[in-house]
Amino acid sequence: MINPEADRPVYKQLADIIREQIARGTLAPGHRVPAEMDYVQEHGISRDSVRRAMAVLRSEGLITTTARGSRVRPEQSRQSITIGPADRVTARMPNPEERLRLGVKEGIPVLVVEREGEEPQLLAADRTEIHGDAAGRALGESGRNDLG
């Protein structure tokens, strides 16, 4: 339920509701998200708030929007890579050319895999699984993130 008196902005509350529906499977991958006016009427909020919520979800890679409306992003097949102790993996946001080449939507980061003697490999972070010793060591022995 959206509370206009809450400290959290209305559009973020709506984004939370839709995100939860996606996580639970109420809004399944590939299915259409209700129209803006449906949310306006159901929650008694402005169309601008609905549009801002949709922008948040698009930036998180949860939905895609075309002229025909928004849909829950379909599940993608995953690429599995194995890295060794000397390999380095970093994450960053792609530039427009990289997004186009990889088919990465706005808000989805890329992984840069660097291996000695090879050109860096650029992979879509939402479609890549990393396996190997180096991935485990990046979190430290305790399993906590030691990077910051």
C-alpha cells in the first residue's frame, strides 16, 4: 500500500511494490506490466510518479519499455566463465557502443575480465556467472567484502 505521508517518495514505494511482484513471480518474465493509468487509478498517485517508478525499474534492468508498453524483462540464458588466481574481474557501466554490441539495457553493468597475455573480455553482468578460486578470494576468507 502506498502512503503519500511516508518519508519515502511515492514513486519509490510503487517501484518497491512492482519489484516485489516481479520477485514473487506475480509479474512473470516476458509479461506485460499494467498500464500507467492502471497504477494511477489503483494507488491514487500521479502519472508522473508512475513514470518515475518505471524509470527506476528500467534502470535496474527489471523491465523494458517500448511504444507498446512495459514488460518484465525476460530471463536470459547465462554464460559461465572460469577464472584463475591471476585473472582480474572488474565491473563498470558500459558506454553506448558497448551496450549496443552486447545487447545490454540501460542500468546493466558489464564485467571486464583481464587475463595475462589476452585482450580484455567484456561480458554482460546480468548474464554471466563467474567460477573459480579468484572469485572466492575477492570476498576474503571470512566471506565478507574486503574491497571497501
